[in-house]
Amino acid sequence: MSNGRLDEPIYDLPEQLALIEETVMEQEELSTDEVHRRSEAALVALSALRVRTVNQATGESREGEPRWMELYRKLREKGWPWRVAVYIAWRAMPRKYRFPETQEELATRCMGLTSDRVIATWRKRNQMIDEYITILQGEIVFDRVPDALDAMAEVAATPDYKGNADRKLLFEMTGRYTPSSKITAEMAKKLVNSKPDDLEELSDDDLRRIESNIQQTMVNRSEERSE
């Protein structure tokens, strides 16, 4: 998913979602004509919504649509009522990409509502709204994994001490490095069922290290029990 890839619908939209406008009339105490008038005006304002972002690397600023707008359009194509699609798309984004910043402002500025009370009512009556948001958030995270791996490899390849942690992780992931803690843990598992003869291949230093680790573990457990 790139800011919201929805290849197939996960749910069949329930009949309750067809009652969104009725919920607006109920909560906002408006007539049918007034609800439609506000809806049309809000859609015009939504299409003109812009946010200014600054590139942290270059300091360059630009103005464009909020990041969640692409996901909003995908949800509309799948049949979600437009106001609910706005909320889901906004809420599914990481917090730093949510514009406007608050749910209250989203309701009044982007959805033509007087408050965010209607959103709470939708969520209470339609549990699938929150479930769908959770699914989308998971897809967004997994979609960024390739970019994260690429960034890690870029940093690891630079001859800078700041890339040490990335290099260590990269070597570990590719099987070229095994943390000493993992080696010790694997060795400890083998020692549980081992016999004295099985330890003959270990060096004196290995045996001393194992003995030291065992003693330290016993001390730690004793301190934990006494607390």
C-alpha cells in the first residue's frame, strides 16, 4: 500500500453505514436540506485543503494535499460514505501526518460538522470502523519496511562510526554476525543436558566464562527474590 493500497475490500459495508446522513441530522439537529447543503460546501473545502511541509534535509517547504487524501479517495472508490472515509483515512495515518492535528478540527474544518460528536456515534454504532483503521495502520507500517531496510543498508555502507549499529544489524540479518549473547544462550541450552565428557572440547576460557555467567545469574535471581 502506498499511502493506502486497497486491492480488495476486506468487509462488505453494512447497511448501518448508509444511515450516516441520518446520524448527522440527529446529532447536529439539522434538516435534510441543510445536511446536504453543508455536505456540498464541506466537499468543496475538502478538495481545496492544503498543508505546508518542510523537507528536513534541505529545509525546502512545499504546499500540497495532506498525506491521507490518497487513502481517502481509495476508500470512496470502495463505497465508504465520504465523511467516514475522511475520518478513517486521517486516523489511519501516523500522528505526524494527521492534518488537521485534532479530531475536533477535522470534524469542523473537513467534514462540515459543528463538533466531533458524530464521529463518536459512528464508532459506537459501527465497530468495523475502528477495526478497519487498525488493519490499514498495519498495512501502512509493512509498506514502509522496504524503505526502512534500504535506508539501513545506505547508512551501514557509509564509512562513519554512526553507522556501526546499522552495520551490526545488517551483518546479523545476513548471517555474517552472531551476537555473543545468542551464542551464550545456545551454549547454555546444550549444557543443560550435557555430561562432563561433552565439555572436553571447550577451552578453559569458555568454561570460566560459563561459570561466571552462571554465578551472576544466581546472584541476580537471589536479589530479585529478596526484593
